[in-house]
Amino acid sequence: MGQPESRENRQPERPELPPGQRLQRGWPVTHYGPVPKFRPERWEFRVFGATADGDKHRWNHEEFSALPFSTVVADLHCVTKYSMVGAEWGGVPARTVAELAPPAPEATHVMVWAEYGFSSNLRMSDFLSGRTIFATHKDGEPLTAEHGFPLRLVVPALYAWKGPKWVRGVEYMTADRRGFWEERGYHNIGDPWAEQRYTYQERPGDGPEL
């Protein structure tokens, strides 16, 4: 990626931690499955589904790396109860992707797709938040493979599982569908400040039927 064109929200989000969380020094490696091998000549980022023009949109690695670069200072809250605060995430804002490949007016949710078919669903409002970013860097350094290189989604308003590592695309949806962890007992929304960890905590309207 190039040099930052803008810096947003330099101040910490909140001085306190969400309920049930503990402050973490350093950044643990947590994920399901093996670390994928990055092959730049095969890498492609896609936007598809309920797009405004009905087409699929694609960027290869060189093209995606040339998109406008921004930074966001934000905390990361893992459902395993650790919180890493004040990290600077650099990459391409989700809003930028949505401007280049707009969703149809009727699109209400997105499914973020990653390597090995991993998926995570988000409300469109969370995806289009000015703080949601497709990150390539943390604190000025490229992500390591274990932490999601070449691309991971960071959604500061939600638990970290909602931001997959090794992202490969976004599907716009006109109705909600559960992603990988949401089908396996995790809360469909995942707001750490409401401590929305597990499916049994869901209220009517929080998600589609299992």
C-alpha cells in the first residue's frame, strides 16, 4: 500500500473496556484452521451479490493495493475476552469499496468471504461505518500472515470474529444469513458493549432463524 492519505479518529474510542474483557499486551494469534499461502498472481478481491448494477466487481492484488489508503485508530475486542486498545489500522475503508462497487438499494447485509470458504455476516450499517476498514497494516507495519496478511477486515464496533482474516470478497445480501461462527453458536450481531457473545443471548430481530 502507499502512504496514508488521511488519518481518522486518532483519539481512543473509549477509556473503559467492554464488560467481561481484559486488557491485552501484545497481539495473540487466534484463528480456526491453517494459515493460507499467499499467491499474489492468483489473489482476487470480489464484490458480488446484490450490487447496484447487477455486475460482479473484481480487483487483483496490484489493483486493490492501489486503492486510497487510510488509517483508523481503534480497539480490537476478541470474544475470548481479551482487548487490544489503541491500534492503528491502515488499509482501504469499507466505504471506499462500497463507493466503487455500490450495493443495490434493497441490500441490507453483507457476507464477508475469506480463505477456505470462511464467512462472517454484517449489517450494512456496520459495514458502511466510517471506522470499518479492510486492513493491510497495523501500527504502520504490514500484517503478518498469522494476523491476516494480505487483507483482514477490522470492524471496531463488533467482536473481532466479525472481521475475518485473509479476506477475499464481499457479498451484498437482501436478507440476513449466518456466517461460519454464527452457525456454530456465536451471536448474530456481536456487539461487545452489549456482551453479545452467544446465540442463546439473541432477542427477536437479532438474526435469522437457525
